[in-house]
Amino acid sequence: MDRRLFVAAGSLIALAGCFKPTADIQILAISDWHGQLDPVSETVSGVATTYGGIGLLKVYLDEQRAANPDTIFVTAGDNIGATPPLSSCFEDRPAVAGLNYIGLQFSALGNHEFDRGIDGLQARMDEAAFVYVSSNLTHVRTELGARPVVPFQIVELGKMAPKAKVAFLGLINPDAPALSFPGRFRTMEIQDPVDATTAAAMNARSAGATVVVAMVHLGATGTDDAGAPTGPLIDFAREVTGVDVVVAGNTGMVVNGVFGNALVVGNRSKGRTFAKIQISIVEGEITSTSAEIVDPAGSLTDETITCPATACPDASWTCSAAGRCVQTVETPDPTAETLLQPYRTQLAARYDLRATRAEGVFARDGVAERTGEVPIGDLIAGALLDRYRASDSAQIAFVSGGGIRAPLPSSYVVQDTSLVRTGCSAETPCDVVVGDVYTVLPSGNELVVRRITGHLLWQLLDHSVARMPAADGRFLQIAGFTFQWKESAAAGSRVQSVTLLDAAGNPAGAIANDETEYVLVTTDFTNQGGDGYTMLQEPIPTAGREIVADVVLQYLQRQPSISPSQYPGGRILRIP
């Protein structure tokens, strides 16, 4: 080689080493998507708005990617599991296809990824165009094969060399095994998220990472007196070191702020919001981080205004076939419906059938049913007790609030256009269809009927309210009894009284904290220790019976109509 060329090349290499990366990076994130292929709806002050769904998310996300090619789209887990029928009936293959379609690139593992066990998760991983990153699971490659990246993934971003190296870490929640059926994790164990993140971040920095992003399946569970978020996510952010951005999951609560030394961002679940995170790097140093929470809105319908069009708010609104003012904010990508239609066609024959009519929406928001008694919880628990009261002399029933995954009626999309799916009032009842029930209760859990003592009931009720006022999926929705609990009392001694109810709902005597036995109906998940109810575990578990959703469906089919007003509360009383 010519010596002059050699020297020149060496000089160029030395010169390049003097430069440090400069880049403007964008990270897009959703939280706890749970296979929500269709939009979700909310009505506030008479205005119904649709949000999300893969067709709409595709449009929004592509707009952001076009504006900044240095964009990465991530999520912190629970992409699959607890999904609506459009995905769950096909073992969540549609959910993975949907995430491939909207361009997900990296994800952490959440507890619901394990709902179908290791084999089910491996099958979906094989179909995924995105990468799962695992930073705190031991033996993850032994159990899940080569697909998960351990313990971090580095990508290079930026318009010019040298590019900025961004490391992505994936952390699963420590209580994930308690939120799954026993044995679902096999030999895998979960390391402390703070310790594992700190170690992985240090190694990522050593590998040249300028930015470290932790995708963490931890969430905020409440707020302090000043309205700031609190909970495992915030504790994690304040303790961890070496991380610049935390993308959160697990609770569906919006978080956007700096805690400790990291920008922490969490979204509402099911694509109801997504986050736009901006990171500026100048000469190898992060100069700014910021985030915006975006509502991916589609159509707006003003339920309070009856057309003609002159009655609508302005010229951007038109009249719908139902005679209501409608405005289109964004139009979903039509390719989404092409992807989903074959699945819809297969579902419609069974799931579009009317079960009953609803004279109001039985709300579910991910918080109310995890912090207190709600009509949809009373309806479900009552349906389970009704099924076994006569045949098995069942007296009490309960289900965890975390198992209720959608309002009723739900976001399930019917193919039968004659069904009424909006309005939901005494004057214009909605049609509740089979698909709604399996959207509300997608887990496939079976029911267990067994005897428990009054002492055990008091113990598990204390477990139900132990983390209050923080939202927690362990919070029980009940039937056949009432109880009072005191928030100011110490966890473990909050239950003050428990009262049995007769079949008509009248008080039938106190349930003492003693060895008197009662016949209980609950789910096999709870009975085997799920949600931390280890006090219910039996040496030989009581065999499961019918599927929870099947029993609730049969109950609804016997009702001419249902209304939230039929469930005024009073089963669970909080004492300050």
C-alpha cells in the first residue's frame, strides 16, 4: 500500500474520532395495548369520540415518522393477552399482525405476554417483526429461545456520522408470576428492576450508548396530595441510575414528567393515547428531553345535537345516518380493515348475536373497578353467584377487578348493521352482543365452587383493600355479602365487618372472623393464588367448571334488559 495513502487514511480515522454524535431523536410509545385492533370510544359532555385502533394509529404514527425519520416506536409490554375476541379467538395472531402493520420495533415483556404460556408466547414471537428486549429475566433464552434480545438492544440514529447510539432495555414487573397462572414462567426468575436496569445501562454505556431508554412494565397507581403520580413506576425512576427515558406500562395511567434523573412517560392503555418523546443530542451530550401525550382521535359525534346540519357546531361537522352531528378528525388507513376483515367474518356468525339490551353503559376505565365497587363488577359477580346458588348452595362470589377488561357494551365491532350500538339509554337501548361479553372477560378463566371459612374470607378481603387508595387489579367485586373497611387502618386489619346477604339481597347475619364455612364461587386464577391470593391455594386445587364469560353470557341472555341503575352499590363501604 502507498505510504501516503496509508497516512491519509490514518489521519481521516483520527479526525473522525474527534467528532461526537449530534441528532434529534423521536421515540413513539403506546402502553398496555392488549390487542386493541379496533378503536375505543368515550363520551364526555355528550360528545362521543373514537380513539386508536390500528387503522387510526397507523395514520398518526406514519405522520410522525415522515416528520422525523429518526423515530423508533416502542411499548413496555402487554401487547397480547387479555385481548378482545377479534384477537383472542385466534390465539392473538391478529394482535401481532396488527403491531407488525403499525410498525412496532421494540417491546418489553409484560405479565400478560405469558397468558398462553411459554409455547403460546414463542409462537407469537416467531410471527413478530419487532424485537422483545429482556433485561431482568433469568434463563430467558433457555425458555424462550433466541428471539428475545438480552439485556439491551442498541440502534444508531442521526442524519450524519457518527450516529448516536440509543440503547433499549426491557424490564418485566416483579409481580408478574403472581399475576399469571402458576408455572407459566417455568425456570425464569425476575431480578430486581432497579438493580438489573442499572447494570444493563452501565454495560450499554460501555458499548457506546449515548441514550438509554428503559421500557418498564411498571406503572403509576395513584397520586399524592399535590396531584403528582405515585406507585412502583415512580419509585423505580427515583432509584435507578444511568437511564435517560423511562417508557412505562402496566397501569394505563398517563405520566409525563421528570422523576429522579429520567423523563418518565406512560400512556392510557389500548391505544387510547400515544407518546411523542423528543431527545436532542449535541456533540455527544443530551441537551433536552421532552414528551407529549397525543389523543389519536378519529370521529367525533355530538350525541346531544339532532340534525339538520345547521344545528351542528360548525361547517366541519356533517349529519350521520343516525341523525347526529359527526366530524372526522383523521381517517383510518383502509388497509387495516383489509387485514381484519377475514377475522371479523369468522367471528360474526357467533359473536354478533344479541344477548340483551343495555339502558346505559356499564363503565370500565382501569381505575374505578380496581379501587371500588362498580356496576359492571356487581353484574358479573352477581351472575356467577346466580349460576351456582341453586345447584351448589353457593352463598358468596367474587372476581378481581383486574379481570374486567372493557365496558359493556364494548368496542367489539359488529357486522350486522341492524344492531344498535350507540345511545345506550332507557329511550334508545343498545344491543349487547356475544362479542361484548368475551371482550369484557377475555381471559378464559374457569369457575371454582368451594367452601371457605369466615376467617379466610376476612383475610382475603383485607388483601383486596391492602393497597388502597392505589388502584390494584386485586380489588374484588363481590356478590352475596357486604363488607366495611377502614382506609385509615393498617393494611391487614382494615376489614371492620362482613355481612351475608340472602337471595333477595337482604342482610342474613354477620360473617364472623371464625371457622364457620360458606360456599364460594370465584375463578380458578384467584383460587390458585393469582393476584396474590395465596391464602386460597389448596394442596389439590378444586377442579374448574364453566368458563366465566360463558356463565355471564347465559345470565345476560335471560335478562330482557340491563341498566347500571340496577346496581346502586352498597356492597362495599369504605370508612375514612
